[in-house]
Amino acid sequence: MTEIVRCARCGRSWTAELWLQLPLERMLSSRDVAAHVSAWPADAVVQIRACTGCGGAIARTACRHS
């Protein structure tokens, strides 16, 4: 089954593969996130990419090597 990523602001959607090609706005490291959650894996990051439809931010977790 294909994973779909959807923009919460405008509803535009992509496959997870195509989402990785969207412009990367920011990447939050485990250090950035750890202060805000009770447990966070050391190799996990949050990738924030820009929606090509409305410019909104779409955040997803990933392994650091992704």
C-alpha cells in the first residue's frame, strides 16, 4: 500500500517518495525535539518541507540517514 502525505492546510497530497522531493524548509534534530517529548530516539529527526500548493509546512519524522 502506498503511503500518502497530505497538506493539512490545502489538502494537496503526494506519495511519501514524492514528498521527499519537496523543498526542505528545516530539519529538527533529536536535540531540538528532546526537550518537548518524554522519549525521542537519538537517530530520529523531523523533516519540515514546504507544500507546493500553498506553501504550508508539512512535518514528518525520519531516521537521521534519510
